[in-house]
Amino acid sequence: MARLVMKFGGTSVADLERIYNVARHVKREHEAGHEVAVVVSAMAGKTNELVNWVNQMPQVTGTNAPIFDAREYDSIVASGEQVTSGLLAIALQSMGVDARSWLGWQIPVKTDNAHGAARIEDIDGSDLIKRMSGGQVAVVAGFQGVAPDNRIATLGRGGSDTSAVALAAGVKADRCDIYTDVDGVYTTDPRMTPSARRLERITFEEMLEMASLGAKVLQVRSVELAMVHGVRTFVRSSFDDPDSIDSSNGANPPGTLICNEDEILEQQTVTGIAYAKDEAQISLRRVSDKPGIAAAVFGPLATAHVNVDMIVQNVSEDGSVTDMTFTVPAGDLDRALKTLESSKESIGYEVVQSDPEMVKVSVIGIGMRSHAGVASSAFQALADKGINIRAITTSEIKISILIDQDYTELAVRTLHSVYGLDKD
């Protein structure tokens, strides 16, 4: 039998009834003979409530300054997962399953000292392995660890996925099952494209691109961690009836397996279409074309914590000036424009233009490495629909295209169809 780590997010443990349903899923795997550890998030909305309490304290104390000790912030916001882990352990015990809750510092999950956005440095899974091999289910509070100062440290929003994958690596699990409110990874957003189909398997590289380019199924850091440590990860629904799933025969459960490329026998050229809204385009016109100009533009933006994505540069015929176009998150547009205005003298641009209503649509597939004509098919299909392309970036397994936001649905559906991703 396998050693499994099962992770349940906030919607899966939103109330006591759902926690009881999660316990039924865990009991099913335990009774099938598997060694099981469970990682849980806080109940849906609870972390936001805790964060709001922290943010309201300055008004109560009269300081009116949103400054607080990050160590105490972590102590507060980590409590949501502590409650969930205890409740799930109680539910399992009521079903006759030997279960015990664990907090991050008890394992321990060792992190760096960046309170509020800590990164996991090491997990000693030896005690957990001993308990699991003896038949006990470990119910672990996600999103948290212990920093070098021996205080609770949280991993940042979405950190429970990262906790689960890291724990799976730490206990040498055969698989990490991420239970969520969808039943797997789809070729694109099924709410936008009804013909989207669930993928049986997808590579780590493809999933990382999809997660970073707008797909909300998994948190980016967790996919990176799974790829580095080779943790086979299953995305599946927590709302499936636990009694309808047979876990005893070793077959893959319903959902999507994220794995190494060599586990996928027939790789499609294109695996999926992702999109990211809330992109803004900035263009600097007639910038002097000289060494150091890119540093003069993007250095101040980096200092201002503005994340720059797609970059396109067009040099004039005589080579004296250039136009620079790039994208930033729409929420950072005002900050980016103010930064560029304050740096105008050192950059030397003539005029700055911006458009806050852009969308980035991406074609993703590991099969693109060995197939020609993938990009031209996308460009022709969009041209046939009258969709103008503002910018293009590519990598080995990805083509990203910047277009006007009004054309999002048409572009996604068009590309999904042109690559044969529609359901049979």
C-alpha cells in the first residue's frame, strides 16, 4: 500500500459538515491500508477574518498606524489551521480512526525568518513516518512552520498547498493528493469554454506555466516544490462521494496527475490555454538607444516592487531611438507610471502611454519543443477573428500573447479549438 499526503483547502473544510465529509475521505484511504497524513487549511474566510482583526487593532489602540510585529501577526493568522486540524482529528476519532493533530512547530517544519512570507528550509518527517507506519493518521495544520527564532512563521497566502507538497517530500510519500472544489486540471477554464476537458496527466513544467499564467487550481510555489522534489501530485475534488471511490486496487483516482514527462506516453503538442486578466501595458516612446537604458527603465521599477512581465523593444531605422513596451499588473499601473515620471530625466523618453485593460493569453504544451508551426497557427487563428496582437513572448513550452481585454473569451475559445483541445 502507498504512503499518502492528503491536502484539503478552505472550501473543503468550510463548516463542520464538510469537515466530517473530509474525515470520510481520509477514513477511506486509511481503511484501504495506506499510510496517511492530512494537511488542512483554515475554514473558508477565517484567515481573512483574522487578518482584518490585526489590521483593525491600530484603530482600537489609537495609534492609527498599520504597523505591527510580524511575529504576533503570524501567531494570530496561523490559528485558523490549528482549529481545523483539531476538529478533523476529533471527527476521525469519532469514526474509530486513530488520529492526532500536529502544528508546524511540532513536526517540526523549519522555515527561514521571513515572518508572514516564510520559505520552508527543512522538514524532519521521522516521527510522523513512525506514527503513520503504526496506523495513526497525522492531521497537520498547513500554512505554518517554526522560524529560527523559535516562533511560528506563516508561509504567505496559499501556503497550505506548499505545506502539503513539502510534507510529502519530507515523509517520502508516494503521492500528494490536493483536494479542492474542482475535479482536476482542465485544458482551459471550463466556465469560459464549455468544451474544455479534464486532463488525466500533465507535466510539472506545464502545470507550473499554467499556474503562473492564470490557472487558479494550484499555488505556484507548491508546483515548483513538487517539480524539484519529484512529488507526484493529484488534483481531485473533495465533493465526490467518498463511498463511491475504490482506493484499494492501486488505480489512479479521478482527477489529474501532475508528474514527470516520462510518465506521459502520448504527449499532445498543446496541453492547455491559460489567461491572465488585469494586465496593463506601458509604452515609452522615442527613448535614446544606448547602453544602460534598460537598467534605467527597469531598475527603478524593481525598486518600487513593480513586477514587469512581457517586454518588447522596437529600434528606429537609424538606430538612434527605440520604443519600449512592457506589461505590469493593472493594480501596479499608477505606481509604475509615477516611478517612470520621477525617472524621466535619467531615462530620456519623449512620451509615456498606458492601457490598463489588457489580457495575456498563453498557449502551453511540452510537445511544442519538437513541433514547428505552433506559433503561426495561433497568430493566423487570431487574425482570422480580427484580434490584434499587442505583444508576444515565447519560451520552449509557452507562447504568451497580449490582446485587448474585450477579446478574452473569443481568443481563448479560438485557440482551444485550433489546437484540437475540445472534447470528443
